[in-house]
Amino acid sequence: MTETAAPLLELTLTPHRSLPRAGFLALMAALIAFNFVAGVIFLIAGAWPVVGFLGLDVLLVWIAFKLSYARARQSERLVFYRDRLTIRHRDHWGHERRVELQPYWLQVRVQRRNGEAQRLVLASHGKGHVIGSFLAADERERLAVHLREVLAALRQGRPLPAPPVHPAPTTSIVA
């Protein structure tokens, strides 16, 4: 297993965040402006203790969004070679974990609960590796179908299928 071999296919999975940075700044500005006006009204009405709580809710919203954006930094990169699949998990702290699997024995399993795909597991030699934990259930299904097609093509020596293209993805899948 050499790293110099050219990959046959690379897939990068990243969580999607629907609110871009500019939208976050606009939302925070509107929230601050609204709370400022409400704070002035409460202050004039003599309810000055409420002003502190208005500031507190702005802080809590800011913290919640910062945590959400931090989680968006996680990713998973699946690199297919002729003789192996390399999975690189990067968590939101930037720590990377690497797993190499032999594709000929690899199984793609979808674990379901109430008919919905809860987990996507790549299993080989008695070990399971969960991928796409941040994907929506339908995205896990589509990814499982695509991975099965890729593995079948690898086993049969056929060209690998192109990654799926979705009209409005909720998660980025980059080839």
C-alpha cells in the first residue's frame, strides 16, 4: 500500500450550514437593534433589570451559532484506490483519524430505526466504521447506494461511477 498511487475517486463529506457568515452578521445586527430598542423602552418604563436579560439573550444566540459553525468544520474524506479505501475523519477541533480498509471485503450497511437511515457503517473483518454521521437520512441512503456501486465497480475492474449530484444538497459531497 503506497501513498504514491493515484486515487481512483475522492469524496469529501462536510456538514452544510444554511446561514452564511453575512447572514449571521445581519441576524445578529437585527437582534442587537431590536433588543436595544426594547431595552430603551423597558428602561423608560422603569423595568431596568430586563435590560440585562436582553443582553444575555444576544450572548446566548451568539454562542449557539459559534458552536454550530465550529461543528461545521468537521469532514470526512473517502479516497478510493485500487487496493484500499482510506477514510480520514476530521473533527471540529481539527484532529484527524485515519482508517484504511480493503475494498474487496468491505460491506456498506445502513442501520435503520423506524424505517429511517440512522447510521451508515462501512464494515470489514468484524469492525465497523461509521461515516456521514452529520448527513440527513436521505443523504445517507444516497451515499450508501453510491458506495455500493463504487465497490462493485472496484471488485469487477470497471470504471468507477461519478459521485451523485443533488439539486439542493444539505450536505456537501465533493468529488
